[in-house]
Amino acid sequence: MIEAYRKDPESVYHTWFLQDQDRLKAFRTIKAGIRDVVLDIQNQSFGSDFKGSSLETVVTAISEQKQVFEGAAHAFYWKPKLRIPDIYENEENKRAFGSFLQASLLAKSEKKVVDEIIKINERKIKGLGPAVANILYFLHPTFFPPFNTAIVKGFNALFHKNIKLGSWLEYLEMRETIIEVNEKYRHFFSKDYGAICGFLFEIGIGRIVIAENANKIIEADDVKRRKVIKKRQQQVLDDLAEQNDHSEVQYLLAKLGKELGYDVWIAQNDHSRQWKGEALGDLSVSKLSQLNCSDEVFKTICLIDVIWLDKNGKIIGAFEVEKSTSIYSGILRLHDLATSMETGKCQLYLLAPKKREREIQAQLLRPSLQSALKIMPISYITFSDLKCDCEAMGKFGNDITILDKVAKKPLNQI
């Protein structure tokens, strides 16, 4: 079964765990977002609703991680009639939740986080259950497995258990079994529990058939199954379309940069991507010069989608392309670059579809970013504007200032 899972090109092992570079980028985004949640709670600025809160940014970034985490935000929506989850209006519960997140963020061992889970469980906060484990996974992927309905269904079917969704203690019981099985089959899975939980997820949704779920699959309505298959196929097609749009914009930025006389860096993990038969890596310099920053931050900077450099290797402009992934994640990478520049400044840009313009404006108006944006302002360019005017800018432009014709600034920078 594990081998079939690993060989299936449409399994989440391939479409999410191995191939999806956005999964790797999400870890840093979510960690930074958790820091914002903790600070907001400590500063008493967290608010009394999920919508518009720093927690919404975190959980949205998790929900974007393919179908495995689809619906991850639902557990955190404020349901006024039920008064759950009770971390918005109850100040003691809110502070306890903030302390739990901070301790989990800083923890160096799994025992420390398990202790924190037991402590938060003892508070019996209404509506706050193991859905939080999805956050823990992105903080400590080698300590804690993610947790959702499909994963639990797959786990229960495979191991003949009856784990309940709402119980922290049952989550910990499930985790022990996952750790044991993952260790036994490590050569097939990974230290990162995303691999084995993707396997359980596939069993839970019925893509991997075992004796324990066969009858349920047979009894399932044919129309419903066709819808699931159609939806999955559409997701694969959507992912392909997203990759194509992303590669096209990177290609256009690289070509424009070269026409304006700059050298170009393409994100390290995108060198093998192609547009119109041309590898993006062929348009890129082979190596990005080390900046005055830690190795971890430099690795993040190397993932910036496109960077323009002058002939002396000085960074002139940096571009993050976000079709459907987290705008906040792109802002963080640009921020890392700006704060690592030893001398001078470079121009920073977000590129996204026209339909995400309001979202970009909202993200750039986040109070936690305002001090940084005064030092390193970020402009944005829509895909349609770039595609429409790219050829003309390359023909008539002399340097990066030609982008002023199409770039827009958030309201607070105008």
C-alpha cells in the first residue's frame, strides 16, 4: 500500500509533500504569523473575532497547503451561537492560548510541547481541540503530525481504532502509533510526518482501498465519487495552470530585466521550470552572492522568484510572484532581503492577478508591517499589466524606473 501511494503521481505524496515548493515556504510564513498572534494577544490587540485577526493569516496559510489542509480554518471560525472556540471573548482563555503558542514556538523538544498540550487540555477551553495540531505540524514537522477528519478516518480504518476528532488525549494516542509506524517504515516515509499523514489521508478519502474501508467505498454514491474524482482532476489542472502562470511571469520579468541591461536571478528551486521550451535557469546567473545575513535567511532570499542585479552584482530589484499562495509569505521574503542589504536600497515588488489587488492592499496595511514598510516600501504589479506592457517597457525603458509606469503603491504610501 505504501509503495502504491509513493508511485501514484496524483497522490498527495507527489502533489504536495515532494513537489510543492509552497509547502516549504509555508513553514517560515506560519512561524512568523504565530509570533504576530502571540504579540497581539500579549498587547491586547488580538480582537474578538477570527476574521481580520493575525490568527486568520496563519490558518489561511495552512489551508492553502493543498487538499490535505482544506478546511483547516473551520475549527477557528468564531461561532457566536455556540460561543466557540472560546479564545476570542474569554480573556483568560485567550492568554492561555497565546502562552501555549509561544511555548510551542520556542520549544526545543517534543516533550515540552506535549507538556503544553496537557496543560491547555486541562483548561477545557470550549471548542479548542486538536485542530491546533495543524499549527504544531508547521512549527515542528518531525515532532507532531497534522490532524483532520480524513487523516483520522484513515488512521481508524487502518489500525482498527476509534480516535475522536475533538480529544487532545486521543490525538496524543494517535500520534504515538504514527511515530511507531513511521519509524518502522522510515525508508518509505520521512522524518517529516507529512508523508505518513498524506498516506492516512489517502486512505481516509478512499483513494487507497483496504479491507476495512472497502464496503464503505462500494456503498458510496456513484455520483459523489465522480464528483470527488472530477474535483481532484480539476485540482491537478489548476495546479498546472498556476505553475504555468507563475513560470510565465518569472520568464517575462527575467527577459525584461535582461533587456534593461541587468543580470537576473531566478529562485533556486525554479531553475528547472520551463516556459515555451526554455528553462528558467538558463536566464539566471548560476549563483547569488552571499549577503550580510544568517544562512537560514539567505536560503529564504534565494527563494525570491526574480531578482535583478547590476553588472557589479548589486541587487537593484526583487519580485515575488503570488498567484494563489500567501501574499504575506512573499512580503516576508522581500523584508528579509531589504534588511540584509548592506548599502543602498533596492526596489521591491509583489506580482499577483488583478483579483488579488485588494488582498495585497490589505496585507500591506497590516499594522505590524508599517515600521518596516517605511524603510523598504513595496509596490505591486498585476499580471495583466505586466503582460500587456512588458514588450513596450523592454523596448523603450532604460532602467528599473520604467516599472513606475505599471507599479502601484498601497494607499498609505501614496
